Amino acid sequence: MTERKEDLKAFLIRTLADPVLLYVVIAMMSIMNHYRSIDMWKYAIVSYVAGWFIFRLFDFINKHHIIGAVAYILLFSGFIAGSSAVIERGSEKYPVSWGLWFLTPVNVMQYNKWYTIAIFMLFLIFMLSVIYYFTRVRYRLFMNFLILIIPFSIYGKENEEMAIGFIIALCVGFFVVLANFRQMSDTKDAKAVDRPEMFRSAAVFTVLFALLAAFFPKPPIEADRTMIDTLINAEALTDRFLNMLGIFQDESDGEQFRRNMGNTPFYYASSPQAVQLKTSTFTSYNFQNDKWSYSEIDSRYWYQEELPFSIYYDGEVAQAVLCAVKNDSDFAEKYDLTEFADITISPNRKFDMRITAVTNRTNSAPVPAGAVSMNSSTFNGTHGLTKSGIVFSHDDEFSSGDTFRYSYVLPVFFNQEKSKAFAEALAEIEDYEQLLNDAHDALPVSEDEEVQKYNQVLLKNAEAYEHAVENYLDYGGSKKIYELAQELTDDVDTPYEKAKILEMYFIENDYTYDLSYRKEMGENVEDFLFDTKRGVCYEYATAMTLLARAAGIPARYCEGFNMQTQYLDDKGNNFIVTANDAHGFPELYIKGYGWMCFEPTRTWGEIEKEKEDVSSLLMKSGLIILGCSAVVLLFIFLTPVLTHGIFLMIVRRKTPDKATEAVMRRLCKVYGIPRTSTAHEAENAIYKKSSADISAVTLLFEKSQYGGCELTEEDKTKAITTYIDAYKAYGEAVKAERKAKRNKRKRTT
């Protein structure tokens, strides 16, 4: 037989399924997942398509060294020039250079699309060049191993875990490339004589490796990072980031929530429950730069010379109005509240908590959500209190060791049917501020402490609502946000129900909490709501705040911490608050109650449960890998049987001439005979291997191909029968060889 030139179909199959190309794509996917996980598949497609064309150029270069060298220089120069142009585009209006951006951890810098594309281009030409060279031009196992380490080192330099799927895919790809270009390649000094068997063995080994990696991972190791965290505290850059979480800042863009701040402790707390801690509030949102900024209501504070002092807690307003209803029937009738004169609203239960500062020096103390009062403090200076309920230090910063004691209530008011019904009735009154003032006038003149307390509650609440309407209803005039807010709350009557719908909207509509997502310059809350749907607590809280405002509910954006980690010590603390607990959340003014915190971001507990260690993730991945591996192994072992059966189905439908030619080529493929061999050489090789006689096929093949004779159906049957006998003989010969090898090993041992 003569060697036929490779046709287009065979060429495409060989090049499109090229293991080296696929290995490059996996490597690029793992790298770009670090820089921009949301666009990883886009980069994968570009890597595959561009890699295919560049590999064809490399094939040309490999055959034409001088012209090829010039072509490669031009290609590499083109990538460099393109990267430079992209970097220049990215530097426009971006505060740092590409070099600094590249050297700085990605979770510190704001996402830059053009800088990321430049990274992709440079890595792509580098990976394509070195992987191709050290596999197809000059195979070097050590260099391939170093290339394998590159994606791991990119993650390792920032102490980030690579996804388990990439770890397995990279290792499997490495083994496939290793086997394909080392053991299975012909060289001047060695020839692979049983390549199909070697391929099957390599495939089985690779699949077994993936299974072992998935089901038998290394045991988890708890590392003591105390020294590392201590050293980090001394770094100026990290200090600056940590300070952003507590020290007075007049703006916030939420970047601190996207950084891995580590487990540096900020506060220890003794509390009956895990609650949100508030350290700052922001009034004004800027769509242009995606930042919240302080207004006077956020930063101006009033001296609190004596302790304890009340915090602006509005949760008792319903009880105060109900007291007025019971005392003044005219007031009750004016606002159609007479039906509630006989009900009783249980006061919210108060809890006490103690918070002790550990690390950073700050201008504001952490205040629990629902705080009623600050009862004591070890801070020696004068405290200040803002109208938004933030406790500031007037004389000096709060520092390590300062302890604060608070009383607070939980947001369970609307869980009680009577309380909820009365608050909803108050919320339906159009002139709510006038209602509060009239309720104050309707209270009895009395020395009773409760009545006097209600007087103060109504006065403060009327003032708070006035400030809320004046300051906390601006949503930037966004038509899209307004339309969405109206769509969600159009059929809902009360502010609390509207707030709960807005809170659940993000959980029920495929929004993704993604610490790795880096916003591009110019992205703001509209992009999060209607396009990317990815972000951290900053995006969720900002979106709910503006949606609430567009729905007519006063709202403000708050920052602080989420207590979530249990911690028991000999001082009675049962919670620890670390830098990674930094959190943003919205506060909404609910008529009939006052300011209430909401949580549109998935609860911190849910997120923490999803942060499983590597071993757990591997075990989960193992279920998927097991299924895939079972299919692969089954395919590997059944391939000979399947291909044999399929071949018989196809060949029986061919003409006698085509069938005889197909039988001869199939026998050569089964027995591993080179396509350059003649029919008689193939006949001799087959007889030598299995003692099978295919002379009948040889004769028919030569009559058809070289004699110009037209074969009959009887000839086709004879050729197929001869093929079946030779195929069976091959299987028996392989079994005999294996048995002989086992016996030889036994005799040797």
C-alpha cells in the first residue's frame, strides 16, 4: 500500500483535538480565572481559536527555520505592540501604571479591562511559545514541569486557592502531554512499536490519577498564622486598608470589602446574639464614581458628657402613639385608630452586650444595630453622637483595650401580629410627621417615667422622620432604578412589606456574591442591578438603599461589621470580629417603627458555609469526576469491541471493491502495520503476529486495486469473513503474549 496524503478532515481532527493546544487553553483559563473569573470562558475561546492559528504558524516555522524565525519575530513584536497599545488605553483616567497594577494583588486594585487584556495577550504568546517548543521541537520534561507551576505561582503569590477543577485539569493535561510526547513519540534512537496499547495505558493512568486526587486528598492542615498576621499589621499598605474599616472616612467605594484582609482581630464581644455593628453611615451616592459620601447628618455629632446616654432608637414609637390613642379619643378618631384602643403592644426586649477593641485606632465606636443606649465606656475622653446613631470620639481616637457596653433590641417587632397591624395602620397615614406631633400633644401631662419617655420618643421621631425625608430619598433620578422599584412594590401597601420584597429580590433573582469580581472603571449600581449582577455587600447594600428611596422609603447606606465567629475566652467573650467581617448594609426608615437594618446580601453564615476547604471540595468534585471517569474507562476498554462492531456495520453496506479496501486498511490498523507497507508485507506481518491467513483478502485487494477487476458480493463476504477470523486471532495472540510475559516475570522472581 502507498501512503496517502492527509486529507482535510483528518487534518482538522488532528489539530483541533491537539492535546498541546488543549493544555494551553486549560493553563490560560486557570490564569485568567484569577484576573477575571466572569470572563474566563471568553478568554478560553479566544485562546483556543488564536492558539490553533498560531500553532499552524509554528508548524511552518518548525519546517522553515530562517523564514520561520523572521515570522516568529514579527508575531512576537505584534503581540508586544498590541499589548502596549492596550496598556496605553487602560492607563487613561486610571490612577496607577500597568507595572504597579501587575505587581499589586488583584484584590487590592480596581478592575481595569484593558490592563487585563494586556495580561492575557502576554501570557498567551508566552504559553503558546514555550509549551509548543518544549513538546514538539525539543521535549524537556523539567521545562514542562516549570510551565505547569506558573498558574499555581500566580495564585500562590496572593495566598489564593486555585479552583479544584483547574488543579486536576492542569495535572491531567501535564500527564497527557508528557505521555504523548515522551513515551509515545518516535525518535532517532527509539521507536514506539505498540502505540495504541501505550495510549490506553496512559489514559487509564490519567483517569486513575484524577480519581485518586478527588477521593484521597491530603488531610487539611491548620496553620498557625499568628506571626504572619502580626507582620502584616506592620506593613504600611495593609495598615492603610485596615484603617479604612474604622477610622473616619468621608467617602466609601466599598473596595475594603473586596480585599482579603486576613483574620486580624478588631473586636472581642460578649453578646447573647450575633448582630450587625455599625461604625459609619453615608447619605449621598455619586453615580459617576460609584462612591458614597458623608453629609452633615452623618458626621456632625453632639457631645455626650455623661454616661449612660440614649442613642437615637426609634423602635418605641408605636407604643408611644398607642399611649396617645388610649388617652385621647379625639386623636384616635382623627387618625382612624380607635379600633386599636384596646390592644397591647409588648415592648421590645432589651439585651446587653460588651465590645472590646483589640487592634486598630478609630474615630468611631462599633454600635450594635438596634442600639438603645451606651451604658458605659472605658474611653477617657468625651463621646459624641450623630443623628444617624454613630458614636464618635471627640478628644482622641478610640484605641486598643477600650471597652463599650450597650443595650440593644432585636428587629422582631413585626413578628408580633398586633404590633405589625398597628404599625401598618400608622404607615398608611399620609401626614406621618403631623401624626407624631399630634400624638405628642395627646399624651397626658404626667410625671410618670414611661409617659415622659414616650414624649421624648415622639419628639425625636418626628425630627428623625423630617430629616429622613429631607436627606434619604434621593436616588439620583435614575429612571431604571425607579421603574424597577415601582415594579417590585407596586402592589404592596406598607413600607415594611416593600422593604422585605426589596431585601429578597437579590436572593431570588440570581445575584452572585463574588469577592473575586473586579468592577471596571465607570461601573456603578445600575450595572450591578441590570447587567453584571455580581458584587459584594457594598453593591447589594447600595442597590437596596437606592431602590428603597425610589420606592418612597427613606434609606441610608451603613458600614461596619458582621459578628459571625464564635470565640470563647476567659474574659467572657463569645464572639471575635476580624477584618474579614467588614460589612456594608442598608438601614430603612419604616413608618410605625423607625430605623431598621436589612440584609440584602446573603447572610454571612451562608457564605461561610460555602467556603469549604480543599479536601471537601475535592470530595464533591470526585462525584462528578467518578461519573466522567467511569465513562472514559468504559470507553477505553470497550473501544476495540465498539469499533469492531461499527466497522462491520459500515463495511457490509459498501460495494465489494470498497469493502475489500476497507478490510485491508482496517487489518493494518488493528495490527499496527504502517500504511507504507504493501499488501503482501501486511499479510506476512499478520501471519507472524497471530498465524492468521489473510491471503484471500490480499488477492482480492490486488485484483481490485491493481488488476482493475470488479469484485462480487461473494468476494465481499469472503473478505469480511477473513477479517473476522484475523480479528479474533489478534485478540488471542495478545492474550497469549500477556500470559507469556506474566510467566516470564514469575520465573525471574
